Amino acid sequence: MDTIRIEDVKDYVGKEVRIGAWLRNKRGSGKLQFLQLRDGTAFMQAVVVKADVGEEIFAKAKEVKQETSMYLIGTIKEDARSDFGYEMDVKDLVVVGESEGYPITPKEHGTDFLMDHRHLYLRHIQPFAVLRIRNTIIAATYEFFNQEGFIKVDAPILTGSAPEGTTELFSTDYFDTKAYMSQTGQLYAEAGAMAFGKVFTFGPTFRAEKSKTRRHLTEFWMIEPEMAWMDQDASLEIQERYIAYLIQAVLDRNDYELDLLGRDKNLLASYTKLPYPRVSYDDAIKLLQENNFDVEWGVDFGSPEETFLAEHFASPVFITNFPKAIKAFYMKRHPTRDDIVISADLLAPEGYGEIIGGSERDTDYDYLKARIEEEGLDMDEYAWYLDLRKYGSVPHSGFGLGLERAVTWITGEEHIREAIPFPRTMTRLRP
């Protein structure tokens, strides 16, 4: 007899199999018990009929509590009434691990309660679906960049400086010297691009911001490609193809999980249509002002502005060439204007905001040195970065995608907070 996983039952219709699973929920009567099972791959119903299994086995099925682990032996059959499409007619049931007083009962629970029990909440439908989709996005990221000729390099997690000049850093003692938890791998990726042409980093980043909005996390993962011999236009093409590849991978591999979340798959598919619109910051400001937004040139966009712009185009949209004063020191100056830099943010529709930020990088040694001084950064900490402009610098571009925000958008969820893989989720709670 084969021991199988729930996701494979479609290949065993009419056959007797064994499944190891946990009891998610149950209902029944004096003659029937309907067991809702999970095994980490999918959710399925098993039916225990008293007349078929006898008193002893039926009593076990009737007595098992939520999250009891067990082996079930039975025959797989198709069931058109089930969202999953299959169920098991149980022949035997063996309890493996008892469960008593499981705290996340089949009712609505608040976010705070679920976060106090997030080590257990991982077992439930919403985080199950989100984290399986997250896994697909991670796998697809490696596939895409490998196919595009990139190599992965790893940036340090502990650094001696703030790459983007922010003071919102977690600090630690590093052998009597102050060190910081990294906020980006980008500057190190630039060094890698000068060695290998096209590289990407993929690792954890940290921001010491006491924010409770969905746009600010204390810990998240960033994908940061860096590309030598590439201008901004070519970089934008890479970015939109990357996003479309991620979405298509989820559509191809996570149909079941998207259904569990109630995600509109047709809407997701529309986001794979390229190219995405490109709108200058100047034109975006005009568009906002024409639609009664109280914004002036030179400000960074907040959530309402980003939401309007993406919804206006009903698509992910690139906003290009931001004011120099609100962007990082390393971004390349515009050739005809001193007040803007060659940069772009990719805004996701449905209110999810910026999911990619990127730019062409400036290559002028003296200019960058002056910008570092203007930002009040420690010149000694950036000497190695300036070296990249002394020894054979070339035009190059890069960008960064926040994994958790991309997952939130693609899954259609309202909140994925800090501490992945134990996510602080969500608003639509489904125990």
C-alpha cells in the first residue's frame, strides 16, 4: 500500500492508500464523521461511515480532537461537491499524536491573538496559501535571474555603515566597534557587477522603524540585481519581465492556493501584459494636481498618491526621474537637469504601492564624493565604494524588490507583517 500526500490523491482515484495528516476540523452524526484533514500540501475531507468501519474505529474518529495527528487508510474517490475535488472513504484510523485544548478554534480570531500563537497559526489556511506562494516566488526569482545570466552574490548582514544614509538602523557591538544590521545589499552588488557583469543579492534586511503600517517592516527580504553596461531603459525592461515572470509562475503553480485566498486570477494575469506604462515624476505631479491632490513638486509620494497613480493606469506603472533631494546619493544625475536623478519606482495596483525602486548609478568619482559629504556620511566607510569609480567604472543600473510586499500584492492580502516565516497576518482571517 502506498503512503501518499494529499496533493497527490488525484493519481490514486479508486485505490486504497495511507495518508499521514492532522485533523483540522470535523462534523458528524451517530453514523457518519466528516474529518477535515491537512498534511502541509493541501486540505481534504475524509469520510468515516460507522457501518463500514465498525464501532471501535468509528469511536476513534468521533473522539479525535483538533490537530490530532494520525494515519488514515482508505480509498480515494472524486467528489465534485468539494472545492478540492477528492475525498477519502476511511477504512482504518491510527492516532499518532494526541491534541488537547488547541487554542486556535474554528471561529474568528483577532490579529493579536493569532500573533501570540503564530507558531501554531502557520498550520491554517491563510498562512499555508501565502507561504506556499512565497516559496514559488523565491524559486521563480532564482530561475529568472539564472536564465538571464546573473550570478548570485551574498552581501554582509552586519555592516559598518548605513548604505542609504538613514539613521533607522539596528546597531550592535562588534568586538568593541559599532556595527549595523544591513538595510540593503546594493552597494556590495555594485562591486559584484564590476566583477561579473550581472549579479543579484537575495537576503534579509532590517529597518528600525516603529511603524505599524503594512508598508514598513522591521525585517524583510530583498532581491537586488545590479547590472554593468546597462542604462535605465534596459533596466526597466528587466524589471517588468521579472515581475511578469513571478506572476505567471504563481498562476501556473499555485492555482489551488490562489483559490484558497479568493484571489482574482484574471486580474493577476492582466499584470503580465507588457510593457508597463512609464510616467515621469513631473507628469505624475501634474496628474495628481489635476485630480485634486494637494501635492507640490519635490515631495515623495504617500500611499494615497501611489494608489491613485497605479489605479489610474490599471496596471503596474513606472514613475521615473524623481527629484534628487528625495533620493539616495548614488543615483545618476539627469544629463540636462540638476534637480532630478535617473531613477524609477514601480507602483503596484490595488493599493499596494511601491514594490521596486531602482536607478542608474552615477559613475563620477568627484560627484559621488561630494554627495557623500553632503549626506554627512563617513568618507572612510565609503572609500571602497569610491574605488569602483576609480578603476574602470562603466554605466550600470540596479533595483531592489521587497519580497514581502510583492507577496502581499500577488496574494491579494492586506497585511504580511514582520517575522516571516511566522507572518503577522492578516485582516481576512480564516482559522
